[in-house]
Amino acid sequence: MSLDKDKHDAAIVKRAAKKHHDDGHGGAWKVAFADFCLALMCLFLVLWVLAARNQEQAEELLRTPGGNIANEGGDKLLQHVSTSGSMIPREPRPGRDQSEGTTPGRGEGSEGTQADGIHLSKSRLESAADLQELANALSQLSDEANLSRNLQTVITPYGLRVLLHDTDKQGMFQSGSAMPTDPFRKLLHRMGPLFAQIDNQMLVVGHTDAHPYAGKSLSAYSNWSLSSNRAMVARVNLLEGGMPAKSILQVVGMADRAPLDVQDPLAAQNRRIELLILTSDQARLIGQMFAMPEASVPLVNGASTSLPDQSLLSTLRKKLSPPAQ
């Protein structure tokens, strides 16, 4: 009896299980939060890699004796490099409607659709008088832009040679880069509608002075790269001003191989952009120079551009070979 009484008198204690607040959601928010953190980490990782890459490029570009980048060739091109990891491109871009067949003078960067009221009497410039009219119009634009000392024009048998060069007081580009100065950019924009009035094609040639670059390897940035980039930037700004793309026949860089001042290879005027507005015959000859041989014509009257017969070449080689000893 005592044993049964003890069992009856024993207290039974039950503990109620605690109810978690996230039982109703099944923990799904934790999975979503983990995915968000993973995506955010990947984003910061990508940004860090880009910033580190730009930092390494900037450090490499700045490895020059004494760290001086004031000279023309004192360093490599810097306008595409940012030490802050910025992903915003800084290179100039043509207007969105600057393609074949667009209306001249309506680019995004156009400073005027009718070349400030200048109208040429002919659309095809062939004679010296025609080229002189264009030269006068270009001189007027340079005077209005306060760049008269930076522009020279010369009438040649090939066409009109337009030289846009630096002076000791005014440069066409930022030192050591292909970033144009604001006055030069505006002048090119105002030239665009003027060139849109003519059917002549042109060559755009970039030149630098003889300041060497620090890099000595064959793949290092050099005056060849700088002159080519500057010529391409000049082309872009002419297109932004409204010049048709078909007006450009060739864009080339010549580094420091053709200085204006031979006695002083470092002279400011050696840094220049040249526009050679070609006559029809000269444009045709240059185009044929790089065309397929079947489509070419003799550059000189009476000259043969066809390949000689292989049997004749063999016979000629035997006659020119030294006799056997």
C-alpha cells in the first residue's frame, strides 16, 4: 500500500517546448540572405580586381627616370588609366548618328552645321584656285578660334596640305597623350561641316617630336602609338563635327620621322596633325596602291605592273648567277 501511495503522490512535471519565431517561414530567409551576401561579395571582388589591375598599370606607366611626365615622350598614354578603379571610359567617341549616309553637320559634338556661314563655291576641288579657297576658309576658322599661329596651309601638286601644330604657348593635345585640348577639339568640330561640303578625300597623319618614351621593349608604348592615336582622335572629332566618314581615305602615324624643324627635333611645331586634302587623281592613285593588283593601273605612264613569266625569271637568274668554280 505504501508503494502505491508513493507512486500516486509523485508529481509529474512537463516542460513545454519553446516555439521558434522562424518556424512559420521554414528558415527560407536565411537562404535568401546567404545568396545576397554571396552576390555582394562577388561584386566587390570584381571591383577590387579591376581597381588592382588599373593600379598596376598606373604604377607601370609611372616608372620613368625621376618620375617626370611633363615631356612629350616622358611617359606612356595615361588617359585610359585611373588609379581609383573607375570603369567609366574617357576616350572620345563619335556621335551616335555619325555613320555612312548621315546628314553632315548634325553630330552630337557639332559646333555649327554650316561651318559658321562659310560656303565653298565648288564641291570638287581640283585646281590651285579651288584649294586656295578652302585654305582661306580654314584660316578664317583658325583666326576665330584664336589658333591662327597653330595652322598653316600649303598648296601642293597632290592637294592642300593643312598643318595643325603646337606652339610654345598652345598645344593641340595634352602633353604625352592623345587627349585633345579644348580649343583644338572645337576647331576640328568647326572644320567638319566645311569638309562636308566637298567630295575630296583626305589623309590624316599624326606626328610627334623626338622625346623618347621610357619603355624599351618592342611592345612598349612609343611615339608610333602616340602619333597614330592622335591621328585617330583627330578623325573622330572631324566626324563629330559633321564630316562624312567616306571623306577619310587613310589615317596614319609617323612618330618623329618627318619633323618640320629638322635642326630641333624637340621643337613644338614638330608635334602636329596634318590633313592632306587630295585631288581626285591623287586619291585614285593612293587607293589603287593598296588595291588588288588586277584592279590597279600603272602609276607612271609606260610602267608595267604585271608579273613577268616564271620561265623568263629562271633564265634571268641563270644569266646573273656567278659561274661555278
